[in-house]
Amino acid sequence: MTPTPTPATQENWLRLDRQICFSLHAASRAFNGVYRVILKDLGLTYPQYLVMLVLWERGDLPVKKLGEHLRLDSGTLSPLIKRLEGAGLVRRERNTRDERSVQVRLTEEGAALRERALEVPRRIFASTGFDVEELGALRARLDELTTALDAAALSETPGQS
């Protein structure tokens, strides 16, 4: 059972250094900085790298499914795909059975880039100073946190039960 907070402990809750959201934000920005340097050799930004990871893993996908995997809406995802297409790494094709659906496919160049990208996770891992078990445990806990926050957001949505 969680102890009831006292006014004295509640006062500390508003300190920036006590906010888990800020710690996650700061870690995310630090990761982005490391990725920026590492991905420069591949000619990718971090969000573009995430798109490529999904396509390397899953193959051709409709934009909608790609967005679901990345937790991005089409308004955010479409410009990323457009830039990747401009770089010759992917191509977009309308689904012949459903004109509203756009399929994203790797080009030969995009598929070949995967080989060069194999070095990225090793370099990121080396940058963290964590061992494999620590990183695995952290990722698992963050996944649990995401699931809990998704559930909390759903329960707070007006009109939802």
C-alpha cells in the first residue's frame, strides 16, 4: 500500500528534478544527440532511421500500419516518407484495390543500407555505459511504463468507460 503523501512531501513533487517525464525527456534528447552523430554516416535522421528499422523488419507496409508501429500519425509520418523517397531509399505506391491506401516499399538502395546500419546498435550500446542485462531491464521497464500510461490515458479519455 502506498503511504498517503504529506503536504511537505507534496511540495517536493513540483521540483523539476523529481519529474520522471523530465528525466525521460532529457534521456531522449541525449539519445537523439548520439544518434545524430552516428546516423550522419547513413544520411538519416533519427525518425527516418526508425521508419527504416520497421521496413527492414516487416517489409512493405501501408502508411497506416507503419504509423501504428512507430506510434506516429500520418501527418508526421508522411513528410518522413517523402524525404526517404527523395533520397531513393523507399517508394510509395497506391494500393490498386484501395486507392486510399499507400504502400511503402524499400528500394534496392534502402534494402542495402541495412548492412551499413548494423553498426548503429553496437555504437549506441557502447555510448550508454550499461551492460546488456541493464539495458534489457531498462527497456522492459520502459515498455511496462508505456503500457501503464496508455491504459491510464484511455481511462481518462472523455466518453470512454
